Amino acid sequence: MKNRSYTLFCVIFAFLFSASSWGSKVGTVNLNRVVMGIKEMESVREKLKAFHMSKQMDLKKAEEKIAKVHKSFQKKSMVMNEKTKMEKQKEIQAMVIELNKKKYMMEREIQQFGKNAQAPVMNKIKVIIDSISLKESVDFTLDTGTGQLYYAKNKIDLTQKIIDEYNKKHPVKAN
């Protein structure tokens, strides 16, 4: 992780240095700091925290149920025959597998909830980044944490030109 962050920092630094030698004016923004500093995000964080806690409670109940079944199994296993033991063990394993699936789905649900809850604020932030970037006459604005481009003065979609050039230089050979 540190290596990736260091590499990202070096790339951004090199890009900013070379961009300034072109005469370009580069704006930077620390989006994490912006998000943490916006008062409206406090209520979003509280909603996310409450949602997360409710999901954690559901998970805890399922874990407690498995623990109870497992404890009961341990007590009774001494008097069970081998077939019944195996069935109970499979039942407990199935419960654990189901719990793991539930954990995975819960994490995805929490991520989606957070994304949806933050979207209106993030859209407003993007409008403000564009506005301030335009006002400050920067050519483009980058997030200092991720290197993501948030604003570009002159946007040109090069997608089709790149596809055409690639296909021209690297044609697929007929079989």
C-alpha cells in the first residue's frame, strides 16, 4: 500500500512538474479533506453509522445463534452416534457459510448505501470544483490523494482516434 501511494505521489509530482513546464496552470484538491470539512457530510456520516450499526446487530444475532447451536452440539456430541454428529456438523458448517455470505452481502449493501447517501453532496462538490477551477483559470484540477482528474479546461475525447490508430498499427491477422 505504501509503495502504491509513493508511486502515485511520484507520478503526480512528475506530471505537475512537467505540466508547469508546458505553461499549464494546475489546480489541486484534497478531496478527503474537502469531504471531512463539509458540514452537510456530518449528517451523511451519521446516517451511514446508524445503518452500519443496524446491520452489525443483525450479524451479531446470527453469530450468537451459531454459537448457541455449536455449544449445544458440543454438549450433546458425546452421546450422539457418528451419523448424527456428521449431520449436525454439516448443519453448523452450512450456517457458517450462510453467515459469511451474509457478511459479504452486508458489506456490499453498506458500501452502496454510503455511495448513494454521499452522491448528492459529491455532485455539489464537483460543481464547485469546476466553478473554482474556472474562476482560478486552471487548465485542470487533480485530487492530491488519488491523482483523479476532476476538471479539465479543454476536454477532447480521444477514444475513437486511439482505437483507429491501434487497429491501423496492429491489425488482426486473418487465419
